[in-house]
Amino acid sequence: MNVVFKVGGLLLAITVCGFASAADYPKRKAGLWEISMDMPGHGKSPGDVRMCIDAETDARMFEMGTSTMKELCSRQEVTRNGNVMTSDSICKMGESRMTSHAVTTFTGDYAYHIDSHTSFDPPMMGQKESVMAQDAKWTGACPADMQPGDIAMPNGMKTNIKTMPGAHEKRS
């Protein structure tokens, strides 16, 4: 997995999982989700990530994301105005301090769009800042070859959220 995708993944965690409480977190519809990412200046995205979720795995991903945020971020402020959530955070990734601002717009429980801007100090892999747009949409039931928690990467690699480190720990 390259650094751009790792940073993008952390930005997703910051944006989608950094809410003040589980009650604030908009629930996603159970089934197959496709997530595309556009990071100008980094070439074409390698493809969409496909994720099969149900209520349990959606909650588990929220718990894992908030735990990661507590470990990596010294500041995490999230505000909600209807279907729009704004997140401002300061996190540490390696030797770099990441300062992020993201706006997430939800369309019911079946789609969301994220626009984020992150700066790195010192630069990470020569990169001082990153701009990312992400679109996620529900596409229907999970296919027969995917079960809740499965995440299929564009390169064909597949993992399950339930097998990730810390997935079995109950977060407080």
C-alpha cells in the first residue's frame, strides 16, 4: 500500500470516524459500498475500494476509527449542520504533523462526499499539502464472494475489518 493511500485512509478515518459520539455518526445502509478517491497531483486513482458492511461492521469501523483518532490526534473538532459535517484536526503521522480540514456531505444513508485539505509539517515524502475528494455510494447487496467487513482494494487484495489488529477489542 503506498503512502498516498495510507494518508488518504487516515483522512477518511479523521473525517468519517472522528465524530464526537456514536450518536452523531450517520449510519450507512447495509450492503456493498464503492469508494473512489481523487487526489490531484497524484495521478489517476488506482480504482475504487469496495466494502461490504452491515450495522455491526459499520459500528466496529466507527470504534476503530475513533480509537485511532485518540491515539494519533491532539485536536479533533467536529460540527454537524444537518447533513453536513465539518472536521478540523491535528494529528501525528510518522514525523509529520498533519493539520486537516474536511467537509463531508451525506445524502441519506446511501452516499457521501468528502472534500479535505491537509498540510504536513515537516513535509511527508516531499509533500507539503494534500487535497482529496472522496465519493462513496451504496450499490446494493453484497455479492456472494463478500461478507460483512470485507474490504476489496483496487489491486484485488481483500481483507476483513474483523481480522484487523484491535478489531476484537471493545473501545470505550
